[in-house]
Amino acid sequence: MKRIRINNGKVGLVFRNGNYNRVVTEGSYWLTPFEEIMQYDMSKQFFPSIELNILLKDAALAALLQVVEVRDNEIALQYENNNFKAVLVAGRYAFWKGATEFNFIKADLSKVEITEEIDLESLKRKEFVPYIRMCRIESYEKGILFVNNKMDKVLGPGEYYFWKNAKEVSVLKADLRQLQVEVSGQEILTSDKASIRINFFAQYKVVDVEKALLENKDYEKHLYIVMQLALREFIGTLSLDELLEKKESMAEYVLGRVKDKASALGVEVKYCGVRDIILPGEVKEIMNQVLIATKKAQANVITRREETASTRSLLNTAKLMEDNAMLFKLKEMEYVEKIAEKISNISLSGGNQLVDQLKDIFVPRK
């Protein structure tokens, strides 16, 4: 006979001639020479040395065990004392009751969405990488979820996690911020056959994600073509001179023409405008010549107007001096003063006659 002791938190399985006989818990026991015992720590998972189904036939042992069965297309999240411990794949697992609190959450991997009550921090752990798909929708985006190439639902901003399985899962995203489309270097003929190049732009926003992503393929290209056709329609009916006169109304016309068509694309055009109108080299040179000639003519008109005004002023001054001898003398002295400012010395020759002439200038006659 052999005496053994099972300490607190331990359990023993007694085998007789290699076959399971009984379970023993805390206490002292006598074993016969044909019996042997295997002790297990009740705070840890139970890994049996023989088939678990054979052991579970003993009701006393089954009452001490918590058995978790994980089927195909399932996983189980193992928590010890409410802390995540491991991911259990398909199989049967046994845990001792009492010493440690074991909790389990089973997840069905055949689904797409994660409906189980699993906290986000657990899903971000490396143990879940083989089982999880993740998609992030930014705050300025919306997305459409497709399952097996079929639309499932519209997703708003946030992080989304899906089970990884045989089903094909994809997400199409649309940017909801204000965007801009450019029609650059577009060559268009006016009604008088003048070839011009135009740079045009429009600012727009996606307002209907389903229309933009599902009902239309590449809505940006469609919007570009709609704008291009509206520009050709506007410019093709005007001559070059008319176009240059009405260029401010081009944006309003294009906006009116593309508004309904843009709505069918799931977008709203907020604003559009002309950036540049580029003329051919020959036309530009001719227009520059016309502009120069026009400005010269305007300059000549202004010059003639000023000369006429100056002559009229001189005539009025002459009439006043003719009627007033003192005014004439003052004007004479004014010019002499201006002359004197430009000279430093005066040399006189000619005798008394020249002096008398200077006297006549500076001394008024009585």
C-alpha cells in the first residue's frame, strides 16, 4: 500500500492497471500496488492523458470539469478571471471548475458581421489576425459594403471588423469633401471658325453615394464629359468677339446645363468658372495691334482735347491783358523772373539804349 496526499487546488486521477478508475480531490488516500495517480492543477486547462469521452463517463469527474465544444466554422474566446487569454479553434476543451473563473464567447465564422459581444481592444490583438477583416472609413468618407459582389449596406465613418471566411467582402468608398474637376487645354471652334483653347473648372460634392458608386462607373469622368459638352455648346454658337464679350456668362450657362445631369451622377456642382481663354498666336497678334491702335487713338483724342483747352485758356488770358495794361506788365515781369532764375550774370553792351529798354520792362509807364 502507498499513501498519497492531494493538496488544495489539486485533483488526482487514479488509474488501475493503466485504466481510469476514479477521481480524488483534496485529502489523503491509500493506493494499492496496482494503482497509480496523476495530479493536475485546477487553475489551468485540463489536458487528459486518455480520451476525454472515456473520462466524462465518470459523473464525479464530469462535475469537476467545464467542457467547451468548438465546432467547425467557429472559434471561442477564452477569458481567465475576465481577462482575454486565447483563441480556441474547432475541438473539445476541458477546464477545471472552481480555482480559476473561465469564461468563453463563441463566434460563428460563417457570418460576415461580428455580432458577438467582443470588445474592440480584443479584436485588435495579434491572435485575431487570422480571423478578422478590418476596414476604416474616414470622417470625410462614406462606403458601400459588398458581400459576394452584392451590395449589403452603406457604411458611415468608423472602423469595421468582419469575420474572415469563404465569403468575398469588399468596400467601395466615396470622398464627401468638396472636390474639383478641371477641363484644361480644351480646343473649341467658335461660330466664325476661330480655334481657341479654354481652361475651365468646377467644384462639386458627392451627395448620393449609391448613385455615384453603383449606378455610374467613374462618375468623375462622366462629370468631365458633361462639362466639356456644355462648353462646346456655349462657345460653338458665338463668334470670337461675342465670346469675349459674354465670357462672364459662360460659367452660369454651364452650371445650369450640368446641374440635372450631375444630380443623376450622385454629385452636386457648387460652383464653376473660366480660368483662361487662350487665343491662337495670329489672332492674339491681330488683337494686340487693334488694342494698340485703339489706345493710340484714345491718346490722340485726349492730347487734342488738352491742346484745345490750353489754347482757349491762352486766348482768354490774351483778351484780359489787352484790356488791362497792368496785368500785361505783371505777366511780362513773371516771364522775366523765370528767365532771371536761370542766369547768374548779365553783361550789357549797347549804351543807354539797352538800359532804357530794361527800364521800360521793370518800370511801368505813367
